[in-house]
Amino acid sequence: MDDGIYAYASGAPWAVGGAERQQWLLARVLAATGWSVQVGVRESLEAGGRCLIDNVEFIGIGRRQILLAWYQFLTMERPDWWYWRGAYHLWGPAVGIAKLVGVHTIFAVAFDSDVQPRRALHWRRRWWPLYAWGLARSDRIFVQHGGQLAALAPQWRSKAYIIPSIAGKTVAVQPHSTRAKYVAWVGQLRQPKRPDLLIEIARSMPEIRFVVCGGPSAHRSQPGYGERIVDALHALPNVEYHGQVAPDKALQVIADAAVLLSTSDEEGFPNTFLQAWSAGTPVVSVKIDPDHIIERLRLGAVSNNAEGAIADIQVLLDSPQWREEIAVHARRHVAEVHSEATVITVFDRAIRGGCL
């Protein structure tokens, strides 16, 4: 149940959010492999309205009180499972409603802090016991990588499974010998993604072109934060700031880049990493490296700070041959771990409670 899924499914140019994108990719592949998938939406469709996209059925659940809307939707559709992604303060009552109706529940982690209830909530933080109650009663907990599993409370790990993210749509891969020498940065301009570090790095590399996509966001950020970042980006002559763009445009920017830069302090498993690796684009990450995958599989560089990122970017830009070698490792990894076929197999085993 998420309007953001409908935004991606309908091709809306304003579609944003890694959690929403992953839910759409998963819903589509489930429907393609024989599952019946319904998505409840509050704003995008009128109450009772139905729309079928790629065999996924979107159903308007109305704008009434949220708990009542959930109850009526589950009562009407009677699904086997309810899938929810991302920390939410009402997940406890949601699980209670599902149990009342006889529906099993899946909680899927979207952000690393989701597995730590005291830190997980951005809105109504004091309600974390209600969220923790929901995690305790969920039938399955799906995490994105081993680090999240290790951080999960021990009493919940027996029902937890690592479900890889789906890479999704790919584009034509350009050889690095013919790519433009620019650095891509793609994401919403909010504090956990540290666009201030992007500005610091770009200011220190005035001869390097940076292409930035993403609009301001109030999520997990102080009022006015994103707008101040936009002003700073516009002030840098070597930054080409596109603002919020359609998902396909963001993907093309990443695919054509020499390097994707990540400055985030905290993530889940970034969609942009998978988009980059699918296109053979190395990732330079200041901090984020789920399960040390970048270091272990040589998919780019983990820099630890802005100074390190500057050095790593320069080395990669100066060596198209090294970037081409990284591209081979990256595309192989995505094909083996993040393909639709692999993820649906793991998902099915987790649903059945099998050993992974």
C-alpha cells in the first residue's frame, strides 16, 4: 500500500524514492511469475477505482482514516500476504489489523536504521514502541544485506531473510574510452545523503564536471535545507544541476557517467548503485558500502572522507582502462545477484520459510 508505487508504474516524471521503486519492481516480477498482486493507493485513484499495469492491480482505498482504510482493503481483497516497506509508526496497529483479518505480514527494511526501532522513525519518533511491536509480530522481516541482519534484534532473526534489491531497467552500455569525463550524483537533496559533501568535493575539483539530479526534500531534513543546497549548486560553475528529473533521465545520467559519487551517511542498499553497476559505471562512495561489496568485488572505491573521494575520483577519471575492468565485475555481479530471476527465487523461499 503506497502511492509511490503507482507513480513508478504509471511512468510519472515526479516518481521518487528507492523504497517505492523497489516495491514496483518486485510487484511487477511477482505478477509476471504467477502471483496475484494488488496495491492500495490513497491519492492516485478514487475510492474503489481499479487500474491494471503490467498485471499489477492498483486499487483506490479512499482517503478515510488510515487504519479503517487498511482494514476495509484487507477485508475486501483477502490477500495471503501484506508487504510493507520502510519504518512507519503505525506498523504495530497495521499488523494487528492484518492478524484480525487473517493476513500474514512482511516488513521489508528500506533504510539501515529501520532495524533499530529507537532510531527508525523520522516522524513521531516517540511512537517507536508501536513500531517495534509491529516488527515483533510480523511474520517475515526482509532485510537488504547482512549488516542489517546483524543489527536486527536477535529474537527477530529467525524470521528474517536477506532479499536482494532488483536492479531493474538497463540501458545500452558505453565503453569508458568513449564516455564523457563527468561525475554523476543522483538523489534527493536531504541531509542523510550529505549533498553538502558533494558541494565540498565539486568546489575542490573545479576542472571536473559534475552532473547532479534531485530536488529538495523535507524528509529527514531541517526546513530550508534542500533549498540552500540548490542555491549552492547553482553557484558552482562546474556543476550542471538538473533538479528533479524523471527516473529514465536519472538512469541515463548515471549510465553515461565516468563515475557515480555517493556522499550519503546512511542508506539501505542504494538503487543508484545497482543502476550504476548495471551500466558499468564505477561507484565512489564516501561511506556507504553494504557488506563491503564495493571493496570485496572491486566495484569502485570507498573513500571514508571528502579528501579520499577527491583522490579516488581523480584516479578513476585518469584511467578508462581501470573503469572498464570495474564495469566487467559490476555487470557480472548484478546479473548473478540482482536479476529478477534470482530475487524471485530467494523471495519464494523466504515466503515458504525455507533455508537461504
